[in-house]
Amino acid sequence: MAGQGSIVLVKIGGSTLGAQDTAIADVAALRREGRQPIVVHGGGAMISDWMGRLGVKSEFVDGLRVTDEVSVEVVAAVLAGAVNKRLVQELSAVGALASGISGADGGLLEGRVDRPELGRVAASLKVDPTPLLRLLDDGCVPVVAPLALDGAEGRNLLNVNADTAAGAIAAAVGADWLVFLTDVDGVLDASGGLLRRVPPERVEQLIGDGVIDGGMIPKVRACLAAAEAGVRGRIVNGTRPNALAACLDGAETGTAIG
Ligand SMILES: Nc1ncnc2c1ncn2[C@@H]1O[C@H](COP(=O)(O)OP(=O)(O)OP(=O)(O)O)[C@@H](O)[C@H]1O
Ligand SMILES: [Mg+2]
């Protein structure tokens, strides 16, 4: 939408951070080619690591982190601090002008706590893409840490699943592509085989059967939500070299959703 090139939303899983992948170089190359990449990152493993160091136990329900008032501070420090700045630094090192922003900044993500048992976790999101479109117009690669402000009184800081944030942002900016870089080849079936495509009507069935589980649940749901807004969604193995570039070049890698 903004500027010239098509927008490509790239979700970089915390699970692939630091692996020998080419995600950073691929994102920088996209920008040089005139496309407009936006990065949304996770950081689940690093949050759990820091929680452990601080003696706080990590708990998950349906792949979503239960976040109390203490852990939301750790989540914000790790996501908007350590992980976000590392990606900004790595993109800068390969010549991309990168700018870190959290969903709590500039009105980007407003959340609502739909499931109080999860604590400070935004389930549904309202996106104001303006801050991202401005960064794109300035020639930056926005790097988004998945936090939100509560739409309710007090405007509390909320933890957001990075996949959910990526899906909502992709739809709001009118992205062409939503690519999830993760640590598996895509959505695997009950016997571990790669599913090339998961049609919308099969998503909830596969979740109900327990085939799609844990961190893959928010990914497929986010892909589906974005697909309804016309975004092409795919889940690929980001630990493989050229995973992102190959996917955008039309290679039939990973799993297409929708
Ligand atoms: N059917 C399935 N196919 C593939 N992976 C699955 C499936 N069901 C559950 N998973 C799990 O989902 C994981 C990927 O999600 P996970 O949340 O761990 O990573 P990520 O989202 O890339 O990283 P982060 O959460 O840090 O952003 C896989 O490593 C696998 O263990
Ligand atoms: Mg995840």
C-alpha cells in the first residue's frame, strides 16, 4: 500500500534466531529489490530462558504464554530489548536501514484481554498501521516486537503472541505475503509428513485432533485470518538457507494455508 513495492510480512520465530539461516540477508535483499519487508519477531525460547534465570516458571495454554504482572516485565525487556535490538543490529550489519518498534508504540497494536486465565495476554488485536507505513516510506525495515497496549482503562502493557500479531498486521497493511519462518518444514501430519497445503476448513479439525499443537496453533490461525484479507500465507523452515527468498520466488516449499 504505502510507497511502491509490495509489502512482505516476515515472522521470524525465536526458535530460528541464531540458527545458521539467511533470513536477515534475505530480508535486506527484498528491500534492495524494491519490496517492502516488515519483520515481526518472536522470542519464546529466550523469554523462557530469562524467566528461568529469574526463577519464574513458564506456563502455556494452547501455545500461548500465561503472563502475570511480573512476567510481562520480563517479556517486554526480552522482546522489545534484547531480541528486537539484535535483529536491528543484524539487519544494519548487512546494509538495511532497520528500525525497531513494539506494538505498544505509536498506537500500533491495541489489545483486548479475552481470556483472563492467560493474564496480561491480548487475544484480539486492533491495528493502526500508520507508524509502520511511515517507517516504510522512510526506507526503513520495521522490526516489530509483539507487545500491545490494553484498550481498556489503564492501558496496561500486554503480551501478544508473535504469530497473532504478524497475521493481524499483515491484514491491516494489505500485505502481499505473510511468511512464517520457523524451525520445522511446515505443518506436519500425524505421521510427520509435510502437508503442502492446509485448506481453511481443515485447520480447526487438525487442531481438534491434536495434530496441530503448541506453537503451530497460533501460526495456522493467524495465516487463516490474514488469508481472509487476501494475504498469501506460508509456513516454511527458516533454518534452511534461502527459505524466504525461495518462497517468494514461487518455490513450493513449506505449507500454504488457505
Ligand atoms: N502439526 C505440526 N507440524 C509442525 N510443527 C508442529 C505441529 N504441531 C506442533 N508443532 C510445533 O510447533 C513448533 C513451532 O512453533 P514455535 O512456537 O515453537 O516456534 P516459532 O513460533 O517459530 O518461534 P517463537 O514462538 O519463538 O516465535 C514446532 O517446532 C513443533 O514443535
Ligand atoms: Mg511460536
